[in-house]
Amino acid sequence: MGTPDARSQPPEQLGDHQLNILAFCCHYCAYAAADLAGSLRLQYPPSVRVVKLPCTGKLDVLLVLGALEHGADGVMVAGCLEGDCHYQNGNLNAKRRVGYVQALLTEIGLEPERVRMFNMSSAMGQRWAEAVTAMDGQIRALGPSPLRRPADDLDAERR
Amino acid sequence: MDPISGTPVNEQAIGAVMVVGGGIAGMQASLDLADQGFKVYLVESKSAIGGHMAQLDKTFPTNDCAMCVISPKLVETGRHLNIEILTNADVLAVDGQAGNFSVRLRRRPRYIDPLKCVGCGDCEKVCPILLPDEFNEGMAPRRAVYRLYPQAIPAAYAIEKKGIAPCRDACPAGQRAQGYIALVREGRYADALRVIKEDNPFPGICGRICNHRCELACNRGLADEPLNIHALKRFVADWAMSQDREPLAAVPQTRPQRVAVIGAGPCGLTAAKDLVTLGYGVTVFEALPVAGGMLRVGVPEYRLPSAIVDREVQDILDLGVDLRLSTTVHDLDDLFVQGFEAVLIAVGAHEGKKLPIPGADLPEVLVNTQFLRDVRLAELGQAAAASREQVEGKQVLVLGGGNVAIDCARTAVRLGARSVALSCLESRAQMPAHPSEIEEAEAEGVQLYPARSFRRIRDEGGHVSGVECVDVRSMEFDADGQLKLETEPDTEHVIACDAVIFSIGQRVGLAFIPDDAGVGITRQQTIAVNPNTFAATRPGVFAAGDATTGTAFVIEAVAAGHKVSATIHRYLAGQPLELRFAPDLPVVKMAAADVQTRVHGGEIRLAPRVPMPMIPAGQRLGGFAEVECGYSEAQAQAEAARCLVCGVCAECLSCVYACGAKAINHDEVERTETIPVGAVILAPGYEPYQAELSEEFGFGRYPNVVTALQFERLLSASGPTAGHVRRPSDGARPHRIAFLQCVGSRDQTHDYCSAVCCMYAAKEAVMAKEHEPDTEVHIFMMDMRAFSKGYEDYYRRAQEKYGVRYHRSRISGLREEPGTHRLLVRWQAGAEAADGGRPTLVEEPFDLVVLSVGMEMSPAVRRLGRELGIELDPYGFCATVRFDPLQTSRPGIFAVGPFREPKDIPETVVDASGAAAQAAVLLASVRGSLARERAYPPEREVAGEPPRVGVFVCHCGSNIGGFLDVPAVTDYARDLPHVAHAEHMLYTCSQDSIVRITERVKELGLNRVVVASCTPRTHEPLFQDSIRAAGLNPYLFEMANIRNQCSWVHSRDWAAATAKAQELVRMAAARAAALEPLQTMPVNIERSALVIGGGPAGMTAALALAGQGFPVHLVEREAQLGGNLRNMFYTADDAADPQAFLQETVDRVRRDPLIHAHLDAELVDTAGFVGNFTSRLSDGTEIRHGVTLVATGGQEYRGDEYLYGADPRILTQQQFEAWLAGQPADRPWPESVVMIQCVGPAERYCGRICCAMAFKNALRLKALHPAAQVTILYRDIRVYGFGERLYTEARRQGVRLVRYDFDRKPSVQIANPDLRGRADAAVADADHQPAGLLVRAWDSVLGRELELRPDLLVLSTPLVPSAGARELGSKLKVPADADGFFLEAHVKLRPVDFASEGLFLAGAAHYPKLLEETIVQAQAAASRAATILARPALMAGGAVAVVEPSRCTGCLTCVRICPYGVPRIMTNITGVGNIAGAAHIEAAICQGCGICASECPARAIHVLHYRDDQMMATMGALLESGGVTWERPTPVASPPNSLATIN
């Protein structure tokens, strides 16, 4: 269940233009690569929040669309290198679904670049940092999602 | 006793196994055994497991990331309840016998307790010691406190300590010079000061006047000059002086006793400091009006400014020492009456002496100590200025040759003496004064008259007018310390002077000790003490320093002060005064030759010491200004950088202060330990060939020559260059790379092939091209040994897809191009060209040369073999038993991996599992006797309770807390919905925190827990365990990764990192509230096996399983057992009889009551899943079994290539072997034989064993009929490992080898077609036919066609899968590759498992292989199968997919997409609209990937723990609407225990 008042105390430091990018990461490779990026102290923008999946094969089109509908500025999907999926071909399914979502977005007039697939192995901490940086730059260039309501509206709604 | 029978070898069998070596083999063997119910001790000599595989970037032939595949195994090994990892450990001896061994281990200290260390790395950040990182093959630095690599298991840090640096060893006070020098290099002067003061309260003083024996001992002196250690110490002290002095806080007196110290010199003050720090009350009595003793009144200002003495003394007094100046102690008894319980006499030796010669009492005759003291006190106005008047304008002569004499002379110079001379008994060379002091004095105009004996001081009217001397010929002290003096006759002369200063020694002033005080005095007029304890003859009285030894150096006084304070402490605590013996670390003394080697290897760059700046001699005379100016910061750092870091860790203790977990103990010592085990598996791994030994390639001299392992690190994303290939000389991108093969393999010193280099070079070449496609890569080789599954294809892709260029040329040496560091490689080009291009010599430059180094056994492994009494070959490889390839010469000790023979990762993993099976057979009767299981309280029911989330936020030392506001995150968490409790902890994963979390859950009735710390990949199980201990279901746990995903990656933005951490916690808490308990349920296991195939693989596997007590059904299509082994008649070395082995094996199978052989039978069908299969055989039997093992073998290919079948003289190798074995004596031998390699399917895949078989048969023929001429037409000779020796032997025996290419294959003609089809004519008639066979072959080396007319043509055709294998595959639903060989789950890590659970494979059904390889693989498959059969129960469920039947339309989408073929449409389940037939997912075999759930068009499938509502809760907590809701699916029982529906 969603938590209706989860946002009642937004962290103060979060500016109005803070981007919200979700990253669906598979457990074996991308999540591990993100861990390694940390171990190596690679610095990257703080706009990305990781949601862990057992495999990117679990990536659900409706989840991605739901995230965008509710104001995510971008969604990145990060899985194993092609051919290296720990569940044999989950990442290829994810790739297909990402393509599908991008097509849908184009149809409704939203930039397809808001959703993007990355592949990396667990030893590629650097690749993770680069992917996040690239995604941040890409979404920053697009600007906040038009589906996102201004903070004032939200406040008004809550009052 | 027969281990296969399953009976234990002796009654006291021990259910534990020791695995030696923590590489991939050791981990695999450990996991297999631990999963089968044995206790495993995994012994690793390094500080972490992982071995060489952890260093690799990718693995061939799949290009899988090595870390990805090894990391889950690391974690699993690390947290397995029944695997105890013993790091920094070496096996010393194994006593006992199979089943009951006792292993003696050496445990080298880590200095960090792995149970307390949380791996935060705070220690590493402060460690000043840099050394080459061996994990990165020396291409990056690491610290002395380190973790081998970021993913290392155990995750705990370790400290590398080689021993005591010689500088520290030489110092009486044990100053950690190497430690503070390293800190100076890092610019951390306050820390450096702290390190100096750990051992010496007088850095400024010792930095100036110490005689610095450390420098004499410094190993750097062997390279150029020793470090200027005293100057560095002085630099630190000067830095401290330049800072404002902050008064130190007094140490509260915590102990009741008070100690009196007599004398405020360096010894007394050092002891006072130590005692006051220990909590004693300390009073120091000083007769003089100033503290500091000789330092203050004996050493002149120009050498030691008073300000420094005063400051360093004040630092001691601040601690709470009560100092009474100008207070002379008259009576010791008084002190005890006053209540002091111990007295330390440290009065020094302040009384100067005169020689008893005439004139010594004249008024102008002075004494050193008095003179110097007067000068110093005069500065304070505390004494008459007489000293100045006594020398001003005078001709001064100092008598004495020590440092004090020099001080007197140089002081006299400064006081305005007209001239100053110095005369002494000793020759110039013998003078006890420091040479530099003498030089300084001379530079200031002091005239030296050494080697004089003084007769009298001339008295002229009551005044001094000169000293009468005589020259000394020799002087020495005898054994009793008596001076023996010989003077030159007739050399009497006078040195003119009008003032004399005696400086011939000092003695102790003992007037205050009355005769009846009970304190003994020595003949030398010093206080008598026990030299070990410093106790004087009266209890409670101690003495130290010059008062007991006579004049010595300040550092000795400091050392004595420390020692005596320790004894006084023991005395007051009522402990024995003598210290217990504590083993010391060795002193790291380097040999000059080693240092020179390091200089030549470029490791040490020569640089003389940075000179100490001084004021010119001319400017010194005017006053007492300091002569040496001290280093500047840059000079100090430059000098410090010269340190060779002899001891590695220098015990600077920075880590100790940084460690919040208090895990560091520098006093740990090496110990030995004895562990009882039933079996030992040796997996010590290999050592790469030391390439510097092949001097022709310049490794170590030419910077751009690297080893393959170094190149692997350059390719690795976590390597020293972050995955960018760079040449070491200048960091530029290499455009041309050359690989040189067979470096340390197949050469004069290695008669074997290392088996992996061809493939790893191909892989590294491919990866280099993938990184930078325009890189040119050339590989120089003799043969391409792509002999295993998928290797040939990989080799082709390397050439065709990536354009890697291969040259058949062995490079003999390299040259470095002057100025560019490029390397010139010269080779014979054109020879390999099929078009017969003319060979030409080519020389081209390369930016980087990679040496494909082979495998060797390290000296440590050879030692291990010797100590264990197992047989090794001359190269150190382990010799094993024929047809029992893992068994060493000592029963119960098994050898695996490259230790047996060079091999690649899959075969190493196979070995490891095979050895696990061997050990399990040996110990089957005690399985489970030592294995532990975790006990938990019953689970609490939380359904119906509102979520009560507890949030625990981790500081991770400074790793999180140093970069974001942990308390703010905690406060924020506390106010989140459903959160009932939030707190922060220094380390959430430390033992006390884990317990606290458990307690909190119980106390506060929490029903969900969030830990905000690091990564769930390593830490989730730990926390799940802690909530399970509180009775919570482990799935009610969630982590927020605020370290790896936040503090570490946003470390420059406190606000953003804090905000993001708050969001991550909010997401985790929201998800936690939505979590539900999940159950895993035990599924019963049918404890028997079905083995399909009765060849060597099937029989071996059956015996290995039956030996462990598991019933086996062995199914064989044919009427008899044996398979391909029936076609093998001799071995290459002719040392064993394969047919005898076959007979013995068949007999064992027949005899074994647990093996049920079904001959003439086939599998009809099979159903069920892991643990619960039901199969029907063609003989009508129905079998229930828990596992299935496929060992259907292969058969020799018999196609019509090269006219096979058209002539009886054309045979296959198997036929030829049978003929050679059975050839009756009366039949003639063929005079010439031609063999053609790579026939038929072998043009597609390498037949692996054909080369060896060809050599075996050729050599057999040569042995039986030496005159026979054998010609082998080959493409590549692919005998790997020790098979190379066959190749060598064949050449030695004159077998002709002719290489051909596939685009110019040999051709065969039959000249006499009449004989076609007359198979019965056979070879016997061959010699009656006029040269019937004609073979034409293009010799690419000679560049011309050969015509051969052999009596026999033998075709090397490969093994192909057995007939029926494909059909069997579809019955079992297991995949096969394009050539029909069954496909394993993972080439590297699950080489004998099928992807489907519970199915295994072995033998030629997997790929052609040699008999011994087949045996090992069958043992491995048996081991893997046993990990299932030996489990108490299979656990099914947890985070798996479940179907909601009421939504299922039975559309088959899930059935089609599941990579494991798990979902099935069951007619007995009702789907949507009450229509029969819905999908069912068996929990026991579902892998939980979720591919089906996301594809299901009806959204009827949910992955538990990742349900839609749980996912949306996470996302919703982040996204702005906050209230995203999601339709909650109808709850389904999770997971359904659905066995009933199937069986």
C-alpha cells in the first residue's frame, strides 16, 4: 500500500528542481555495480534512487508507467550485460519492455528518453557511475516531467 | 580398507574436512561438503579467500565477468554455518590417517579481530604506509592495513607486518621511526608528533642531540645513504614548536600510591610521565633551579635551545607531575616517611672529574660539567658569570675527546676565547665524539691535538701556562676495562694555554645516600641495581639512567625511564618485577644484494639524503644561535619519501585510534593450532611464472612489458586504471599490443603446457578490442590450444569478428626502442600463409607487450607437499593415483586444481566437487556429526497487527556519519508513517548492535525492521538473522543502502547526501510496512539417484553415490557395462591396464548392494522435480529418485571423410588401437602410417583427446616396431597440460609432423580400387599390395606438396554424442549445444549441473574427454547430486512466483517465457471463469526471477516479496503524489504446498 502521508515532511534540503529518477537494478549485476561504485568512492549526481529487482526480467511495464504517471522524471533500468543474465535472458525481456514503454511514451507525446536501459557487470562500478551521470544529464536536459505537479499544488491539496 | 564400501576407515572417523586454499576450487569443495553435512575448515594463506579468479576481469569462453560469477560464491562461503574460514593460516603438518587426521596450522596474526571488524575502512584511511598492491599485481599502491579487494571475504581488514624496522630495533627507546617518517611524508605532522611521543617525550631534544643509532641501522644505507631520521624528528618537533602550545589536560590520579622521583633529567621525567599517565601520584625532586637535567645544564644552547627543553618538560608537568625545584633530597627514609611508596633515583652523573696530575688545582683549571652548567645557569641569572671571565680572551685547552669535551670547546669559542684547542688520549679516529661534531668544532677554529698523554699542567706563578704532553703510540682497554697505554719515547712537548678544561668523564653524585640507607653502590660509584628490573638493593627503591650506568645518551635515559616506570608499576601492583617472555617480531634486515636487485629492478630509485641546512661557520661564533637550521616542509617530505618501509606496518597506531569498533590489537602473535579432521583436500592453486626470469623479454626492465595477470587488472573495471588499458611507461593508450605465448611453458625449464594461456590470451585480446576497437592485437604462438567446449569457436570469433591476428612464431627476445619505450618484436612472417608466401623476417614496434605466463607451483606449495609427505613431481605438481586422479599418495588427502596439473577454471571446479565426493565417501558414516544448525525461537504471528517499523541507522564509523547527518536521518525516520522506533548506532553490524536490534524488536513489539546502512548483498542475511532471533519472519526486513548508494558517492555534498538518505529510508520504511511474512516449507527428498549410462562416467558416479549410502539405479542401453572404456587397451605410458580397471570397476558395481544395474534398458519418461522424480524404464521398472545424472558418453565418429569405409587400410584411432593391442606376432607391421587429425566434426569443434590418442598410438607402434615411419598431418597440436610430454616424446621418436590448413586439406586416393570393400583383407595383406594408398598434403612450412604412400591411414575422428542422446535430452528437457553435447548450467561455476535443478551430467555426454577427466567429472557430478540427497529436506518457497488461478486464462505465456521451464498448465486447477486448466508454478524449483510475472497478460502471477503493492509502496514513498495506490491482488496462500497436485 502506498503511504498517504509519506511525503508530509519532505526533506528541507530538497530543492523544487530536484530530479526524481528511479533506477530499477537487478540484484546480481547492476545493484552490485552500484555497490562497487560506492566502494570506489566514485562521485555522481544524487538524483537517482535505486529500487532493487531480483532480475530486470521482473521489470513490469505498468510499474514503469506508474512511476512516470506519478511524477518520476526518469526511469533507468540497469541489468546484466547481454548474454550474462543470471536468469539466462531476463535482461533481454527487460530490453524489449523498455523499448515498448518508449514507444508508448512517444505515442502519448512524452519524451521516450525518460526511460533508458543500461547493461553492466557487477565489476563495472565505473559504468554505473557513468550511467547515473548520463541519465541525470539526459533528464536534466529534458527538464522535470510535465506529469509532475508543482510542489505548491501539492501543498494546497494537502491543506 | 575399501573407502568405496562406505564403511569408515576407522572407528574414530571425524565428520570434518580441511580444505587448503581459498580459491575457486577451495570454495567449491567447501560448499559441496558443507551442503552435504560436513564441517569444513577452509584454510587460506592470504587474508581473504578468492584466489586468482578474483583478480580476473572476464572468463573465457563466455566473457562472463569473473567477479560476477565468483562473488555470490564468496558470500555463500563466507556465511555458511558449517564453513569456518581460517585466513593467514598455513598447514604445517598432518598426522594420523584417512578418517582421523590431526592438522597442525600456523596462524599468522591479522592484528584485527575479524569478529569485531565491521569492514568500515576507517583504519585504511589513516594508515600512512604505502606498498605495492599484490592484488593489482603491483600496479597500484595499497596501505599496510588493507582488504585484499573490495568484495573480499572475510570482509574484515588485516594488517601486514613484516617485522620490526631496523631503525626501531636500533633505538634503545624503540622509537617507531618508520611510522612517523611515513606520517611526515603524508604531511600529517601532529600525528607524527604523537607517534614520536608514544615512545619518547623529548622529540625536539632527541631530534637535535641524539646519537641516532637508527641511522646506522637504516636499510636505505645499503642503496645509497641512510635516511636523515634525526632531522625528520627535529622537523616534527620544530613544527610543534611553531604551533601555539595548548596546555595539556592533567591525568586524574586514579591509583592511591605516590612515587618520588629524584632528579628531573630525561630519565626521571620519562618515568614520571609514564607513572602519572598510569594514574599514580608523582613528585619529582630536583636540586637545580631548572628541570631537564643535563639537557638543560649540560648541553650548550647552540645545540639545544632552552626553549625546547622547557616546552617538552612542561608537556610532562601538565599531566599532573608535582615538580619541586631547588629541592635536594638528603635522606631516602624521609621520602618513605612522607608516604611515597616507591622512590626512583635518577640523579644522573653531574660531577666532573680531574686527572690527578700536578697543576690540576690551579685556579684556571676548570671541570666540564661545572663549566657548562655555570654557563647555562648564568643565562638565567642563577649563577655567577665567572665562567665567561674564565675563558674570555684566553688560550683555552680542553682535555678530553668526547662529545662533552667538544661542547666545552665550542662553548669556549662562543664565550670569546682567544683560541681554543682540544687534546685527548685517543687518536683522531678513536675519538668518542661524533665525527660531525668534531668537524663542526674544527670548522669553528678549534685546534685538535689528539693522541696525547698529559703529564702536568705548567704552573707559572700560580697560573696555568701550558700542559706538558707526550705522544701516545697506542691505547686500548683490556677485558677488565683497565686502560693500557703505550707512549712514544722522547716526544715530550708543551701545548701552550692559559686555561684548561677537564672533560674526562662524569660521575654520579651520591652524597645524599647515607651508608645505612640500604642502597648498595658499585665499585664504579654508581647505584647497584638489578639490570632487568632497575630495583636497587632496598625494596621500593629503584634507580635508572646515568646514576646506574655512568654517562650515556639521552635516548638511553628515556629508555631506562620507560623500563623503570614499568617495573615500579608492577611493584606497586604487587606483580612479579621480572617481565614474562613475549615473542618479538623479527627485525627486517635486508641483504645488500636484495637491495641492489630492487635498485636494478627500478623498485628503489637512488636519491641521496636531503642535506640539512646550516648557518655558515663564520656566523656561528658570535653567539649561541643554533647551527643546524632544520628541514623545510618540502625537504622533510622529500627525505621521508626515501624510506623503504622495511617493517611494512610500523605500529604508528593511527589505525588503533581510528577504529571505532576497537578491533585492532597490535600485540597479537603467531600461534599454532591443531584441528582434527577426517579428510584433507589440497587446493593451493598455482603461481604465475615469474616473468623476470625470462630476461630476454625484459620484464621488470622495460616498463611496457606486462604479464597477462597484470593485463587482466588493466582490463578490469575495478583495476588500477579503472578498466582503461594504459601503458605503464606514460599512461598512454596502447595502439598496438603483442601477446607472447608460452612464457614459462613448453620450454627448456617447463616440459608441460599450462593449458590456459592460449585461451586467456584470446580473451584478453578480444577484451582489448572491445575496449578500443581500433587497437591492433597480435598473438605470437606455437599452437592454438583451444581444446575444450566452445574454445575453437571462441578462437575463430577472436580472429573473424575481432580481427585478432595470430602468428605461428615463437618470439626469442625483445628490444626496447630508444626513447619511446616501445618494444620491437621480430618474427618470421609468411611461414604460416597457406598460399606459400615466402618466409621473411619482420620487425615491428608494439606499445605494449603481454607475456602469457604459465603456471608453476610456488615454493610454499612444494613445502606443503613435503611436510605432508605426499608425492610431488619435479615441478612441484602433485602426483596422484592412476584411475583415481584426485587421490594423492597418502590416503585421505586429495589434490585438486592446478596443483595436479595446469588446468582452467571449469576443470578446477570439477576437481573440487570430485574431491568433495571422495571425502564424503570416506566420511559418510559420520556425516552430520559436526555440522551445526541455527536454533531459533518460534515465529511470531504478525498478521493483523498494524505495521510497527523499527529503523536502525548506521554511522558505519565515519563512512556514513562523516558524510551525512545520521542523527537527522534518524529523527526524520522517527516521524515517518508506521515507524515505531528509530535509533542510530556506530556500527549496526557489530555484535552488540545485532543483539540490541533483537532486543529492541522484542521490547518494543516491532514487527518490521529497517536497517539503513550498507548493502543487502552482504549484510541482509545478518540482520534477517537478528530479527529471526527475535521471533520475526526474516522477510519482514528491509535495508536502505545509505552508504554505497549515498554517503560514499555524494561525499562532497552533505546536504544532498542527507536528503537522499532520508528519502532512501522513507522508501525502505514504506516498503517494510507492506512486507508480509513468507514461509519456506520442507519438501521431502527421495534419497536415491538415477544414473543414465553405464560407461566409466556412469559407473564412477554410481559408485561414488552408493559409497555415500545412496541407492543408485544405473541404466545402460547395451547388454554390458563399460561404454567407451571397452575400446581402450593401453595407456600412453603403458603403466596401467585399462581393461583390468574396467573389469575391477564392473565387479565393484556388481557387488555393491546399493547399485541396481538395469542393462539393455532405456529411460522411457520422467516426471516430477528435484528431490521427487518418477521415471519409467523400458524394462518396465518405475523408479522414484531425487536426482538424475546423465552419463550417456559418446561414440567415435565414423563418417566417410578421407575415404573412410572404402578401404580396410583406412582406420580410426580406436580401431588402430584395437589392432595394435591385438596384433598377433605373425602378422607383419606396417612400415609407414599416416594419421590425419581433425577429421569430420572435428573441423567444427576440437575433439580434445585426438592429438593425445594419435601420439599414444604412434608411440605404441614405434615401441613395437621401431622401423615404422609415422607421419601425422595436423592443424594444431593440442596436447595440453602434461600431454605435452607425449608430443615431445613423439618428436624424439622420429614421428613426422606436418601441418595443414582447413582450406588446403590433405587428399586421399586409393591406387588399387579392386580392394575396395574387402574388409576381411585387412592389414595383414597390406604389404602385398603395391602402395595402395596415396595421401597428398600441403606442407605449409616447406611451402610444397607432399605425396605419401602409407601402408595404413589412421583418421583421428572425434567423439560425438551417443546415439539417442538428443532423444534423451528432450525427455529430460535438458539443452544440448549445436554439436549435440549436453549443455551445463554455467560453463565456469556449474560445469556438471544442468540448469534444471536436480539434473547433472558427466563424461563424454558433456564433451569428449580423457578417461581420468571422465572419472573426476563423474565424481564431481556425484558430489553435486549428493548435496541434494544429503540435505535433511529441500526448502521450497520464499520469494518465488505464485499463480492466482482465478485470474489465469491458461494462455501459456508463462510456460513459454520461463527460462527454466517451471510453469505448467495443470488441468486439475480451475482458472478464470471456472474453466479447468490454469498455470502452476512449483515453488521447489522456481528461481524467483519474475520474468513470468511481468509478462503475464492477466497479471495472475505474483513474485512474493516483490508484489505490485510492495513495489508501489517503495516508489510511492519517493514520488510526489505520495499516495500512489495499486490494486491489491487477492491474497494467495504463499507458497502453496502443491506437491499433492503433482504426485
